[in-house]
Amino acid sequence: MSYSTVQIAEVFGVTRQAIDKRSQKESWAAVRQGKGKVFSPVSLPQDVRDAILAWELKKASQAGAAALSAGTAAVSAAPGVPAATAPVSTGAVPAAPAPAGLPVTQAGPTSALTHAQRKVMVARLGFIREIERRVDGGMGKGEALDSLVAQSKDGSLPAHLARLVEVANDRGGAKRGLSRRTLQRWQSLFALAGERALAPARVEKDLSIPPWAEAFLACWRDPQKPSVVDAYTRAFGPPHAPNPGAPSIHAVRRFLDKLSVLAREEGRRTGNAWLSLLPYVRRDTSDLSPTEIYTMDGTTMDVEVLHPNTGRPFKPEVTFVVDVATRECVGLSIALAESAAATLDALRMACLYLGIPAIVYADNGPGYQNALWTAEGLGMMDRLGSTLTHSIRCRPQGKGLMERAVKTACNVVKNFISCTHADMDRDAAKKVYKLSRQGLKNGQNILPTLREFAGQLLARIELYNATPHRALPKITDEATGKRRRLSPREYRQTFVDQGWQPCTVDAALREELFMPSETRKVSRGWIAFHDGKYFSKSLEELHGEVVEVRYDVFDASRIYVWSLDGVKICEAELDGNTTAYLPRPMREAAAEKRRKAQLKRLEARAQAIEPGAVILRPEGEAPAMLSDVLVAGRDAREVREVAAIDVAAIDVAAIDVTPLPADDAKRPLFLNSLHHYRWLMEHRDQCTEADEAWLARYATTPEYADLADRYAFEGIAYAPQDAAQRKAG
């Protein structure tokens, strides 16, 4: 039987010109018939022959279904009548009882067959069709059978039939030829119930549940995920010496292999791990437009950077904002920790970059569940006119779109040596940790700064927005001519080209619209806010009224006052109506008067102790300390009186006390060790052995070490060799 170009085109569902072009390209052997060509199946490529065979089977199935729907009964072909005239049973027929003498496993629809069964069925059907073609060509039925058997024995079967012999026999690889009885059996099965009866019976697996399964599964289904050996030991004892009547551990392993994934993992997985095995609902975003829904999420980056304030290592908190329709990352915030201010900053960037969203989809974290976001009339959602909606708690699958985008963006941490990602080699991570801490102590830092990290992250976001996304439509690239996906930024541009316009933020409101706000009561022109007081003349008429206060978290010098109706009132300055308690010149004059009075009182007391003492305050000299006040006394009692002068009553920053010249020849009473050392070094000729011993001890004290440079400059540094020479002389 030959096939024309039109028939082959119908098989593939293409045009006749396409088949002509392929036949010429692959040099199919053809015979001219009229104005067209016909092709012998033997000369056609294997894929074409397989397609033709499937087409023939489909035609036969359709013919059988039509016959059954018309009320015709399935009957076997009578001797001498071509088998093709017999009705064909197909899988389109509703479930019906198997014909008498046919196993149940060989009845039913062909869709229930395995690949191996269907392959054998098609191979056997090929021989039945070959017998029909030979009968149509003038052979008798018996002659056609004998010719096939003979060709099988001498190896002269057509190539496409020779390949089907081993498959049709279905003998597990054993090479056998065709026999007349086998061919007749296939014909009988086909005539009785159609091509489905040609499929071999399938060996069903034993899916019965053994009696010990419940006891084993009770130990197996634990969240701790015990191994097979551990669960078996708990249920039946150790594998090498199990309890009497217990199955072998190999039987248990075979039983587990028969279970489905859900049956095997039940109890071992809970929560999100269990949900990851269950069917899920896909969310379609094809009907969304840009800025319709923003989804937000924050994460702690797996990288150590230098804290901008302390200089210590820390991991920054990053909040991302992604437009659901285009998958474009439109907002970003880098903060020291998760907070409402950090999420608000990311939303501000998104609104200024692309537009105000209709819906903000976020989790239930504290960065979104706060008054700054949700307060009625004051929260950011009310001010923007947006709606905040939350995902289900403990269900990250609901935010899979955002989770995947964050994972892509967070790969930037692998650009840094201080990466702490799970993929980072543990030994290398430990080495970097030690080197970074040691470097911070030695001033040799190896960690990136927060500014360097921010630059790398922004570059990664730009790359993400310009990279083709697998969830977006395909286009033909003009540069390469190949099909590819749109990038998020390109997909957003398609909406702009169609006339879409975002809801943007007016330039005059860009600064104040996104400031946090709270309500406060006006009291006589003042507003007490946080730790300061703010004043404006415009608040004079609003005494006792409640207003909205907006503020910049980075500038506490002023606040912005709005009415509860949303009308701006004024800007209030920190300590705006504050003056000095008294004028500064007046306070300075009073201080000078007090200083002069103190000096007079000090002079009177000094005269009472040492008549003739004079208090001097040289211009340009540093104020003298009390330890430098040297007053020569006549006895120890007077010295103690001088030392007991009320220091608090002396303005030491404004006076200097210079003693009257004393009699150098007379040994004074020393006020302190400084006075003692200085006098001894200036009068070495009057030093006794006790004085030399005191000098030697004093030269080893911390006080001498602190003043050694000063003593050397004055030429009175202590030299032990001088004392030895003086003693020898």
C-alpha cells in the first residue's frame, strides 16, 4: 500500500508543499502517479512510517466508534472476509464487560496502557495490517500468513516489519520468529475486542498493606525523621535480632518504596515543609498593570560590613519593593535593623521612582504592623490612598514571587569576602572571620563599608531589572533575531507605549508626604514633641487644638504642622520663641563684679596670714593652681591655715598668687614635695645626708617621672653622681 503526498500531509497536519519540499530534501523514493507522487512505506523515514501507522490506527478507532454508536455489534470476521471489515473496539467506548474468553486486563481503554504495553500492541497491529494489505493484494488469508512466517524464517521480511518481530513477541529479549499460530491468535484477539486486546496483560504490583505496617509507620512518622534502621529498631527490635514474627528490614524497605511521597513523608514533615509537597494555586498576574500591586519584603543580608557609627562588623537589613505586574524592583532601603522607618523609606523610593500603588502586599512583621503605616488618618496608607494587605502568617508560599526576587538580588553577597551565605565554604568563612577581627584591632580592615555594599547592591538591582524574566511574555530580539523573554523594565515600557500613566507624587509634596506623623495638642503657640519644644506664631490661634505633626527623622531642628483635614499650617522651629533669661552683657558685668570681690576677700585673708603678701595676676599668663601658691609661714600652724583656704571661694581661672621674696638663706617649711625638691636642688650646699636620701627616693617616684622634662628644662634635674662627688669632696 502506498501513500500520496496529500495523505502524508494529512498525517502531519501540514501543507502538501511542505511534504514535497521535505521529500526532495531527503530524497524519498517516489513513483509518479498522475500529477502527483506516491511513496512506499518501506522507503519512507522511520518517523514518517510511525506517524502513518498512528494515523491508520486513529482512522480505525474512529470507524469502530462510529459503528458502535450506530448500534452495530462487534462481531468477528467470517472466514474469507477481510479483517478490515470487522468493527474495531476502541478506548472511546465506555467501560464495558470484557468479551467472553478475554482476560479483564486486556479489556478497557487504551489510555490505561503503559508505554511497554502500547509498544507491543502497535507492533502486533502492524502485522495484522500487513496481512490485510496482502489479502487486499490478491493473496488468500492462509497464504498471507504463510508468506509472513516464511519471510521471518529466511530473514527477508521488510525492514520495518523485521524491527517489530521482537517487540510483538514480547519475550523479554529472547529472539523468536513468527509462527502461523501466533499470527492467528493476534487476529482473533483483534477481531474480538479491537487493538486493546493485542496489548499484553500487565503484572500488577502487590499494593496490599501488610499487618505490621501500622506498627512500623507509628515509629517512622516522626518530625525527627528517624532512619529506617532506627524506626525498625523501635518497632521490632534490632535488625540483626528482631522480635519473633517481625518482618525483615528488607521487607520494610520494599514496603516504603511502594508508598507515594505523601504517604511516606506524612508525619515526618509539618508546616511549610509538608505544604511544599501538596498541590498549590498559581496566581495569575497577566491582567495586572504597573503600580497596581507592590509587594514588599525585608531580609538580613548574609554579609558582614562595617557599621557606619561604631566601625564594628554587622549585617545590614535590606527591604525590597517589587511591582507584581512587571516583576521590576522599584524600591530599596538599607538600614541597620528592621523598623517602620526602613520600610517607609523603601516605599518612598518606590513611589518616587514609579508611582503610588493601589495595593501594598506585605507580611505581618513589625515593619508594617505599626501606627506609622496603619493609623487612621495619619498612617502612610491613608495619606497615599493605598490599601495594605497581608499574607497569611507562616505561609511564605503566598509570597513566592517576592521570595524569588529577593533570592536573586541577595546573590550580590557572594561578591564580598565577608559573605556568610550557606553556600560559603565553612573553613574559608572561619578564616575571614578571624582575619577581620584581627584586622580591626591592628587597623588593617578587610571588611567592606556600608557605602561599598550599597553600590554593589544597586548595581545588582539594575542588572535584575534589565535581565529577561521567565514569567514575562516572549518577544523576538531585534539584535539577534532569537526569541527571548522580556525584562521587567522592557515589560513596563510596553504599558507606557499603550498609554498607561502612573500616579506620581507631586514635586511639592515629595519631602513632606513621606514624613512620619503624630498628633499633638497646641499649647499657647508651643508644641511639645519628643524631647523638644517647637514654636510658631501661626499656632497662636490654635491653642488647645489637636494638629498633625510631621517630622524628618534626620533633622530635629523643625517640625511641619498640618491640620487633621490635611491642610498645611506652618513650620515650627525648635525653641523658636526662646530668649536668654537675662541679657548676656548684664551677666558678664555681674561675673566681673563677683570676681573682684573674691580677690579682695582673698587678699584680706592672705594679709591676715602673712602681712605684706601681694596677689598678682600677670596679663597673658596661665592661671596658677593652688599647689603653686607659695606663702612663707612662720610656723606649721600658719602653713596649715594657708592650705585650708577655701578653694571654692577662689576663682582659680582668674587669679595668680605670687609670694613675696623670701630669705634664701633661711630654710623654709615645705608645703609639698614639689616645693621641697625645688628648694633642695637650688640649695645643694645646704643639703644634709637626710636631704640627699630624700632626693634619691623622690627621683624614683611617678611624680618626678611626670615632671622630669620640666626639671631638666629648668636645670634642676637630679643626678645621683653629683651627690656621690659632693660626699667624696
